[in-house]
Amino acid sequence: MLDWLARWVVRNRILIVALSALLLIPSVYGMSRTKTNYDILAYLPESLPSVQGQKILNDTFGYGATALLLLRDTSDGEAENLKKRLEQVKGVAAVTWISDLADLAIPKEFLPADLVDQFYSGDSTLMQIQFEEEASSLQTEKAVQQIKGELEDLFGPRAYLAGTPPMLAELRAQVEKEMPLYSVAAILLTLTLLVFTLPSFLLPLLILLSIGVAIVYNLGLSYWLNQSMSYITAAVAGALQLGVTMDFSIFLVHRYGEERQQKDKEEAMADAIRFTAQAILTSAATAMAGFLAMTTMALGIGGDLGGTMARGVFISVVMILTLLPSLILILEPWVERVRHRPLLPRFARLAPWIARHPRPLFLLFLLLFLPALLGYSSVDVVYDINRLMPQSLPSVRNLAVIQEQFPTTESAFLVMDSTLSPWDREEVQKKIEALPGVTRVMGLENLADPAVPDPFIPDHVKDMFTKDGYHLAMIQLAYGAYDEGMTRMIREAEAVLRPYAGHAFFTGQPVLENDLMAVVREDSRRVDLVSVAAIFAIILVAFRSLALPILLVGAIELAILFNLGLDFYLGRSMPFVGTFAIGAIQLGSTINYALLLVTRFREELQRQGGQNPGEAMVRAIRTSGGAIVTSALALSGAVVGIWITTDIPVLSDLTFMIARGALISLAVILFLLPAVLLTLQGFIAQTTWNWPKPASRMAKEQEGSAAR
């Protein structure tokens, strides 16, 4: 099969280039039409009661998302006039202010203190704006822009708009402004690296072109598959696909160079494809396994990022085995004209030193697990979406101002259907209001006695709290969404609602954000387990070994733990995305370095008849070290450009950790894994099929077998 593929590619190189160019047309169109989702909470699983309750809020009450508006030095008349104007904005469902609950003609001194404190603080007053659709919808974004225009005209710097809808609108503008910089930085850094490490100035351009085409195919395919994409995936997928699959192309280019020395270009390329395809497919399988592990997450962003990247790796493999060879064959005269000597480390001193000191390095390998585990278990994980946003965004700065005036601005909702009687609803609300962290519950049962006949309750009051068989109560909270107190309060509220499961829901922004934290923690454990198990199985099958999967996965896991735990020692925090993404990406992407080293080590042992493992390791490091360094630097360089150019903390932190993880994996594979393999050479030989053994040992085994 591989021989047929190699011959077909060589014979049809013009056709392959032409088809590749034609397929760019629908792909570029798809890229321009793919919807980008900026709301992380939209990826929460629909099975959560909070998500089900939020859907009722959206569909029945028209409460899709909430924004806060603080006005300073404003009369009640001005505020009421603004409230009425904002309610006319398309996409706004309601604007809640004190005038909804009390007559403005009544002096504040005669109103309940907790009601006044909810809407007034010093010279400031607070409104809550409810939108008809979710925070990331285009209608909500247009409504936010119109509201900002109204505020600028009427109040200028006296108005402070905050909350998820304005924040996502500002984030969208920021990402769209920065996105071209990500691509330029990734291309320039990767191109610079390849120019120095490949033997021709033209080869880096051909590699980037081949993988670039694969990236366009991958990102454009989302539209044709009717899929949206999170802004995190949209920002990092291209650079990550470039960095992860770069080493596949390097494998092919290096092998072609070797074959070309004795053969004509067509035969050399056919043999290069045939001899490297197996290694490329195995490496791609491990990378895809790491990414596909993220698709097992309950949080949908795992499937979004993991699925997109796994698909991207597959498409890159196809392009590297078809388009790249075609381009090299067509342009070979120009490739030859700009040849130069590559600059790669030779490991002349390092390799022998490692081979002479395997036991101390093996001990160091084991000891490093202690600080790595300590740091990993102690690092601060940031789930607060506001902290992961650029602090320069107006909505983020405005939120800080609002929280100074109104420390308890968090609000949740209690949604109940008509299977609960008025007395049941009143009892539930009383129990919720008694929970620590709940400052006020405002529902129809609070404003009107259950004994009051329905016709006597004003329509505008009823419409706020009851509609289409559902009843709504607004809950003011003293805790932030990510406080431990909030978690306890939510669990206690769920216990109160448990007898009414499926009929009563506790929801709202802080509840959804708290559920995000719980879901991510569970997902992280699942992704780690699945990625390790999948890659363990791939190595087990590829090498027919029990020892090698344990040792290779163990080496990368040390690098992963060190990468994740390093932030603890540096006094940094880690974004929640890193808890599930880094392990899967680093394991799937950098296990290839270990596979390359082990493969060359086995080849050198076979050449020496299993004798002198130390010398075999020296040769393995010298022959594979350059490719490993190039691959690690390619991955690091492709994503570090985003870290350099972005002002969005979640993207800068994530890409910095990916880049750092590639370098840590490089250090572990080149410095520590050789010592592990040499120290446990006997264990590997006993548990690995067809592993080279010294002649004396093989003779003894044969004698023992004959005696039996």
C-alpha cells in the first residue's frame, strides 16, 4: 500500500498541486464564514440543571445575558429616562431598576433599606440590563454597541457598563485585531528556525506552504461541517497545527536527502515516502490520540479544540505525504541552487557524557518527580473569566469600579414550573434566602401574599416573575462566582431543590461559572487518563513492549508535571484551560521525540549485535538529536509568537505553557531518557519483542530453550 502511494504521488505531482490549489477556494471561503464563539459558558454540558434553567430564562423570559450599568451624579429622572430609552433597544429584554419595585415619588427614607442599598450607593445608582439572546450573539453585540452610543451621548464618563455582553463584544474586536499578528509571528519564527536547520533556503518555504494549505483546509472545513469554533481554538489552532506537524515534514525531507545521494529524484522521493510514512503515521497517531482525548470532556470546548486539532494533524499528514513531495520534485532545481550547510548541534560531548553517567541521571529522573508533583498539586488555577481577559478592556475596568460601589453585584435566578404550588414556591424561596451568602430573594411570592387573588396583582409585576407556566425569583448573592462559599451555597441550594428535580432550577451567571469550575476539574482527570491510556496502547502495539510504554509515557509525564507545576515556583497562576489542554497537547506532540530516540537506539543496538549499549546510545543521540531539537523548537516557536503578540491573558498563558512544555520535553528526552533506557536496558530486553540482546545472552537463552 505504501509503495503504491509513493509511486502514485511521484507520477501525479502536477495533478496533486493543481487539486490542492483548487481546494483552497472553498476552504478560504469556509474560513471567512466560520462562526467564532467567544462565550466559554456556552460550552457547558446541557445536562447541568443550571444550563437547563438558563435555557428557560432565555426562551421563556427572554433573559439571555446580563449587563450592569452604573451611573454617577445622576438624578432619578435622568436614570428613569435612560431606562426607558434602553428598553427600546433591539435585543434588550428588560432593564431592572428601583422604579420597577417602588414609586420614585416615595422618598428613599421610607423604602426598605435593603431595597435602596440594592440600587444606590453614595452618588451612584445601579441598573441591570437583560438581553434577549446569549451574550455572544450578533444581536446582543449590536445592542451593546447601541447602548454604548446612548451612554456616550447622554452621560459620557459618568456611565460604567460591565458584564459578559460588553466584555465579549470588546474581546471579539481585540481578537480580530490581533489574529493576523499571530499568523505573521508564527510564520516568521518558524521560517527563521527552518532556514538554519534545513540544507536549503527554499525547503522551509515549501514546508510552510504545504502545512499552510493543510491549516486552511482544516479551519475552512469547520464551516462546511456546520461547526462553530471557540475563539481560543481560532487563535491557536493554526500555530499549533504548524508546530505539531512540522517534524513530520522534517522526517520526509531528511530521508529524501539521504536517498537522493544514490538515486534519481523520483526513485529517491518514492523511497523517502515509503520509508518515512510508517514513522509519520505512528507519530501522527500519538498526536491525534492526545487531541482526541480532549473530545471526551463534558465541557464542549474540549471537543472543539481537540477535534479541530486531531483533524488538522490528519490533514497535515495527507499534505506532507502528497503535496510536499510534489513541490520538492517540481522545484528541485531551485532547491539545489540555494543549498547551504545546516546549523544543528552535533552533541559531540553531551552524548558520551550521558552514556558515561546513566545511573546518576536515572536517580535524578526519579527525584525530579517530587518537586514536579508538589508544584502541580499546589499551583493556583484561575477559573475567573474576568481575570483571563485583557485588563485594558473598558468593561473589565468598569466592573472594578462597580464592585467598589456595590460589592454584592452577583445575582442568580430561581426558576420553577407550575407543578410547584404557590406555597411550595414560597417555602423554597424562604429556604434559599436563609442560606449563607444569599442577601435577598425577590419573587412574586415576596411582593404579594400567596393568599392575594391573582387578578389583584398588577400585570407589570406578574410579567416580571411569571410567564408561560414558569415562575422566576431573582437572588442577590454576597459571594463571587469562584469563592468556596459560593460552591457551598450552590450545593446547599441544590439540596433544597432536589425534591423538585426537573421542575426547579438554580441558574444565572455565577452559578454557571461555578459549574464551569467543577466540570473542568472532573474533565482534567478524564483527559489525563484517556490520553495516557491511548498513547500507552499505541506504543505497546508499535514496539510490542511492556517496558517502553511505561518508560516513554513516564518521561513525558515528568515533563508535563514539571511544566504545569513550574508556575507554582514562579509565583504565577495557570488558566483553567491549561489543566486539560497542556497535558494532552504536550503528551501527544512531544512523545514523538521519545519515539525517535528509542527507534534510533534500537537500530544502533541491532547494528552492534546488542553489544555496548552505551556506544549505541551515543550514536542514537547524535543521529536523532538534531531532528528532536528542530521539532521541539518548531513547536515552541510556532506558538510563542502568540505569546509575544497577544494582550489576552488566557491566550498568552496557554501558548507560553505549550512553548515551555516543548522545551522541557526536549530536555527530558535528550538528558534523562537515555539514562533511563541504559539503566533499565535489561528490563527492556526482557519485556520487548525482538529487542537486540548481547550474543552471549542470546546463546544462553537458546541453550535453555533447547534443554527444555
